[in-house]
Amino acid sequence: MSLTTSVLGVKLLQEVEKVYQSILTPEAIKFLATLHRYFEPTRRSLLDFNPQTSWIREDLTWQAASPAPGLVSI
């Protein structure tokens, strides 16, 4: 596949090496594009902080417990 290959709006930014062309087929790219478009909104929302827990992040006195013995790097 070349740089100009486009499948479902997915544009490959570099040449796919011959050894990978049997795996990265147009059908596989279509499948990955469909997965990405379906799950991207959920993925992004899970990466964001929950606004209901902002008070914890804003509390400057909050501290985590000390690590268990043996877990501290020197």
C-alpha cells in the first residue's frame, strides 16, 4: 500500500512494508477504523478526570499512604 492509500478516511502516512501487507489489508484497516470510531468517545471520556472528585485533587493537604516496606526505591 502506498502513501496515497485511503480506506474509510484513514490515510496511511508511510509505505506499508511488503512483509506487513498480508496483515494490514484494506479490510483490516476498515475494521480498525470502525473500532476506533465506535470506541473513541468512550476512550476519551475515561481518560478525563471525574468532576465529582475534583475536591480531592484540589485539596493541598491530601496525601497518599506511605509505600509498604520493600517497595521504596533508594
